[in-house]
Amino acid sequence: MEALNRAFILLGGNIGDVSHTFDHARIAIDQLAGRVVRLSDKYISEPWGMETTAPFLNQALELETPNSPNQLLKILLAIEVVFGRTRLRGICESRTLDIDILLFNNVIINEEYIVLPHPRMHLRKFALLPMMQIAPNAVHPILKKSISALYKECIDTLKVEKLSETLN
């Protein structure tokens, strides 16, 4: 039997019916990238580092995958495209679906197209709060701190709150 890797990914989006998009993207991820073993609630947050005022929805997923980090990234980027994601290089913009790999085992990669762990995860409450729900003790392989410790130290002041169950 093939050894599985453990990846934590973050879904984000602020265009269209994002909650519905997340539900369908999760199915695609489960079918194409590996098995989703845990997922956080959905969280609504103010946009981070962007001009838009449209709030974002975020959700963290834990994935067991046979794929390498690069293979997983290719699959996730293809899923983004299926759900209407367009990218302008270097421009942070509103999107239907964004899928980021936050952690992949204890791998550290710093290449042009993939950086792991996610280079700004520890600075963003909208990534840390859903991660705290599913993996508070997961350790950042560079900073050597747990997700819960990183959340406590995070100076991000943007509002992040759990989406109400009636909207979820």
C-alpha cells in the first residue's frame, strides 16, 4: 500500500455563491487530489491586503494524498480553473475560488512556483482560525510553533468569524 502524505489546504473566495462552490470543490478535491479527512467550519473574513470590500469565505481541509507537493499543486490549480478562477500574475484580486496548500507533512520548499509552508499563513487570522479548529497542534516546520501558538501571536486585526450554521 502506498504511503499517504498529509496536507492542509485553505479554500478562499468572495465571488458568487462561495459556500456552494466550496461544497463542490471539496468533492472535486476528494476525487482528484486525495481523501478529505477533516474540514473546518466556514469562516467569513474581511479581505486581507486587497482593495475590495467584499468579504471572503475560508475553510481549512486536511487531506491524505498520494501526490507530491508539486503534483497536488497542479491538481488544485486545475480545480480552481474549473470553478472559474482567473489569475493575474502578482495582483491580489477577488476570486471565485482560491486553494492554497498551507502545510504538507513537514516539507519545506522554496521554489518559484511553490513555497511550503505557505509563506504568509502565520500572518493571517483567516488561515489560522480554521486551521486551529482541525489541527491546533500541527507544527509550522520553519517557525517550530503550533498553529494555536501562531494564532495567539498573530497581530492581524481583521475580523474573522464562523459563518452561521443557517448559511453554511
